[in-house]
Amino acid sequence: MARILAMRARLRRRTRWSRERVLHHQTQDLERLLEFARQQSPYYRRVLTGGGPLTEQPILTKSTLLASFDEIVTDARIHLRDLVSFLDRPDVTDELYLGRYRVAATSGSSGSRSVIASDPTEWATVIASYARANEWAGVRISARVRPRMAVVSSTAKFHQSNVVARSIDSPLVKTLRLDAADDLSAVTRQLDEFQPEVLVAYASMLRILAAEQLEGRLNIRPRAVNCSSEVLTAQSRALAERAWGVRVFEVYAATETGGIGAECAQHNGLHLFEDLLVVEPVDDAYRPVPDGVSAARLLVTVLPSRTVPLIRYELTDRVTLATKPCTCGLPFRLIASVDGRSDDVLELHGTEERRVRVHPVLFHRVLEPLPAHGWQVRQSANRLDVLLVQPGAEVRDAQVVAQLQAALEATGAQGLEIAVKRVDAIPPGAGGKRPMVVALKPGA
């Protein structure tokens, strides 16, 4: 805890740096990371080019990370198969791997599960990155103030949100961990009993809980609300702010990286944590994308990473960097929007046997305005199932189908069957998430 508090104070001081000092710090930390990786990692010793800029270094995909994990790690005692076995042990709760490392893993919703081990300094930085996001949302934690924080995401013991919550459940923060996949009535009952001052949830779960609050089945009064892990739509944000009367703060993070960015009180976008990361937005061919243009993926270099050095690690997230700085005075660049993952782009049949790629924003435009408690589009071979959660009486299924057909045909997609299904709730997927678009996996 002392290490976490010291790191939090260090990150707080950096928010007062000039832009020039941030860039200088980035350059120095990047040089240290590259040199360390060359010396300590067999993989990077083999693949890193000497003296070249970051953009000339190889890209690390998730598949490469998993295939070469035992070569990438800098502690020869760590092996991927042992980490996986460690995570799968039923008796493991808050135990450290090898008595030293915190271990977290992704849910595998994109088809493969990444596993990351963090030493005490790395883990303190991860926790401090989330603490920064909380502070920007107005949550202050100290020896005199112990807020009640409810985290509604995944309680799987390997999931980072759960590992983080266990780490901060201390004399400084009282935490309640709830699984987004659990029965909704049980979740709302526990929230009512706990009465959180800080609510943290998946974006899809935030919308569900806000609807429960507005309809009188939930009665909590959080003074801060954060969401992450999924696309936060304008409608979901407005619903939550109406339910609790406070501004919603969005946080962008990943299991492999920790916090990537967060909103400040101006809500002009998400400030990149550029003192901890170097971020490169690129297109499908890995070419740099200018500000204001949606990138197909993000290459992230995690400057404090040492146990599993992550250099130009590929995140399949579609992001757009802002063209203007925020007026708040923070020295970090802005992400204008996080629009989901490239994995969520649908590939559909088009004319003359060509394939048409359909961005999820098409479905947002048609379905988000509907009076419903939520929606999800699920792709199968030549069919789309549109799940609508408790739609209003004025919603006509045939009209929804016609609007979607017209929008899809405008992109060149053809021969697709669309069916509307009315449901009481969106079924949770991996890690309790409820993505708005579920694409057919390659080869399925």
C-alpha cells in the first residue's frame, strides 16, 4: 500500500508538468525500456533493431505474445503454462505467483486469453493509474476518507478488475465486488445494502443499473460513477446521469496495459496517460493515422513494463485522437472517442462475391434511438439477430428490420436475413460483458 500511495503521488505531480517535459520523460523512459528488453528478454534481444526509432521496431500481436511468452518474459522462472495452471487452481485467491507477482488475464472474448504477471512496482503503477482516473472523477482517498466502492464487472479470480479490487480493499477503500453476469435482482439488492459512494461498472451494466434506478428497483446515491471496458454511448451516459444526478466519467484501460486514459471534469475526451504509455493509432495496414481519423487499432508501448515488456503491443481498439487540446490544462493528448474493437466489424456478403465490412456505428445509428432498455446484434452465417430489451409498445419489428436493411444495402451488403427478438435482458458473455455487436469469428 505504501508503494501504491507513493506512485499515486508521483503521477499526481506529473499532471502539472509541461507538454515538453512529458515528451522528454517519454523519450527517456522509452530508451530505458528498450535497453532493458534487449538485455533481459531473449525475444527482444532477437527482434529489436539497434538504435532505430520506435516506429521501426516489430509489432507485438496477442498471438505473438502467447506464442513467444516464455521468451518475452524477463524472469526465466515464469512460463505461460505454469501461469495458466496457477490461475486455474481453485484454491488461488489473493496469492502471489512465486511469492512476488500479481497475475491477471483477459476474459478471452476476442478468441484468445492474454496472461500478464506484474511485479510489485508494476502493479503499484497499475493501481495508481486507476487511482488517477478516480481522482479526476472527484474521488479522493486518504487515511481520513475511506469511500465505499462497488465494482460491477467480473468476479473471475483472474480478471484484472477483480485483482485490482482485491488489492485496494484495505483500510483506505472498502470495496464490494459484484459479477455483471449474476442475477440482476441479487446485484441490485447487494448494491442497496452496500450504498456505494463510488460506482464502477461495465458500460452495458451501467445502462442496466440506471434503468433499474429510474424504475424504482434500485435506490443508491453514488457521488461518483465510472465506467470502462465497453463502448459508452451518449444515450447510456445520459440515462446514468439522469438516474444519479452526477456526471459519468469514462475510463479506457486494458488488462495488458492498465489505465490508458480517462476523462477530466471537462468531458472533452479521454486524456492519454502519456507518462506511462506511448500510443500509436494505425490503420489495418499498420500505417499511422492522423488526428481526427478513426484508427483500426492501437499500438501501445507500456513504459513501466519489465516482467513482460510490451513494446508496440497491438490492441484491436478503434479510437480517434482529438484534433484540439483540452481546456483543462492537463499536458496529455486527448482521445476523442473509443468506438469498440476492430473485431466487432462485421464482414457481410456484397455484390459480385465481394465482402463488405460494416462498422458497428451503423447499428448504433439505427438502434440507439429506439425506446428500449438495450440492444445487441448477433451475427451468424447469413443472418443477423437483433435483440431488443423490453422495447416500448410503439416499436414495430418490421420497421426496425426495414431500417436496418436499407442501411446495410447502402453499404453494398446483400442477401442477409434480419430477425428481431424481444428479450428481458441481454445474456452476458465472457467476463460478464454484453457487447452491442457480436461478430462471427473467422473460421466459424
